[in-house]
Amino acid sequence: MTRGLSLVVLAGGLSRRMGRDKATLSAGGPTITERIIERLSPVVDEVILAAGARNLELGGARIVHDHFPGAGPLAGIHAGLRATAFDYAWVVACDYPDIDPAIGRCLARAVTGFDVAVPLIAGRAQGVCAVYSVRLVALIEQLIGSDRRSVDALLESCSVRYLDEGELRQVEPKLRSFRNLNTPADYDEWLRSTPARC
């Protein structure tokens, strides 16, 4: 078990491109969110579900709501960091159904000495699958207050350890962890290509 690490699952989005709530999509029995929690809970010390303004209930997860409604994923990160009992939180969006626990362990090791450890996939920072320090709560509040409400704005304003694909492939060779589901077509393809689902 990774000591002193929370899991914050972001499940408060509007799912506009999907057209239905991504957090409650079926993963062949449990929801995708439940699948993520089941897969990742063995490597963290607590599980927090950042549910935005909605009432979601999932066993084993503590529910938190946004302090800044309408501020997108940054508000969910903020709510999760405020709620954690530990110094760091692994933030994962609820549309990463194949996220591997090894990624969290890798990020937790890499974040030492930094505010954030973030994967880089195809040159793009995966800010909703990253380990954040609780020290960032005040900075996030400043950013939201100045109408800089993107995760990218946060990453531009703090010390970041970026992990490239080569580093990530050492722990998860095919990088399936970073397949996210944004549209009905993504979801249908994932269901077709994922024969064994927990």
C-alpha cells in the first residue's frame, strides 16, 4: 500500500459530449466509477468521490461537493484536496476505466519535491490523472478567484514533475490507463474491446 495517499475520483462533470452521466455508465455490472475505485483502492489510504453538486452514493467512498460550483475539474480537485487526510492525492477522472494501480504508485514516487506529478501522453499533460499536493489548495482558490479555472492554469503556476511515455511504459507498457471515454462512440468501443470487466 502506498502510505499517505488519497484517491480523489472526479465525478461531478456535466458529460456534455457523452450525453449521459459518465460517472454512472455501466462497466458490465458495476459502474465505471465503481470499477475505478475497486481497482485503485488497494494502493491508497482513503477514497474520496468529488461529486460536484450532485448526490452520488458509492460504497467505500467519502463524498465531497464543490466549494466553487461551475468551476469545472479544478473545483473537484480543490474539493478533494481540502478533504484529504494526507499530504497528497491521486486525482483520477471517472472516465479512465482502465487506469492501472501501478500508475498511481509511480506518480506518488515521482511527486517528491514537487507540487504535482503529471503524465505526458502524446505531449499532453494528463492533469486529471495526476498526484497533487494539498499545499495547492490556496493557489487553486486564487486561480478560481481570478477566473483562471483550468487545470492547465494550475500546472502553469506550480512546480510540476512531468513523466513521459517512456517512464510510464516501465510500469504500464501499453498505456491503456490513459484511454478515456468522452463520447458514446468511445464508450461503445471500450465495451467491445474490454472482454473482462470487474
